[in-house]
Amino acid sequence: MTICSRRRRGLPEPAPPIGTCSRCGRSLPSNHPGDRCSECDEPFPPEILRKLVARTTEPALVSVLRTEDPGLVPLAKSMLDQEGIEHLVRGEDLQDPFGARLGKGGYARDLVEFWVREEDAERARTLFDGLTTPPAA
């Protein structure tokens, strides 16, 4: 499919290739599976392998909010969604299979953690500034 027909159909343009095969000259896309050319089975040189690994590694996640208050969870989610920050919420849907657990001063609540990509952590922390401060006496 040509670039003009992609534009007409409203499809995104493909990512630029990360290099070419040294033996057959085939263009190598950034999402190429494996470490060899699929056309001639030539192993990729180290510089191509580094580019492939860099594009397939998982992003580092950072914890930006920890709370036991179930009322903060939907608020925090909506704040992150509104800012377009992808997030992972751990502990939100956990249930105790044995009923209530006793903790300090009564029933223990489950801890919920919000995790975001490292590059979005500062922005997320700024959004959450003041959400976890204890209420005034």
C-alpha cells in the first residue's frame, strides 16, 4: 500500500525503518520479530539489534500514589485519564476471601497503589499533590 492510499484511507504512516539487511538490502521495520532477516536469514549487526531491543523494552513504572481510602481511587483515576497519563492500579479489586481482617484500631483497608511511566511520574505527583495529606485536626 502506498503512502498516498494510506492517507486517503485515514491510516497512519508506518514508522521509518531502523536499517537495511547487509546481505539482501531489505528494509527492516522497527517491529521486526527476531534477530535475523526474514528474507535471507542474515544475522543483524549489533547496531540494529540495539535499536530493536530499545523499541521492545518495557517502560519503567513508578509508584506515585498509595492510599487506603477507597474514595480517592476513582478521583485519582479520572485525574490521570483527563491528563492522558497511562496508569496501572494495583490492589483496587482485591478482596479478602476470609472476610474482614483486623488491623490497627479495627478493620484493615486494602492498600491501593497507582503506577505510571517514569517519564510521567513528576506530572502525576503534581496532580496528586495534597490528596494524601491528613485532614486538619
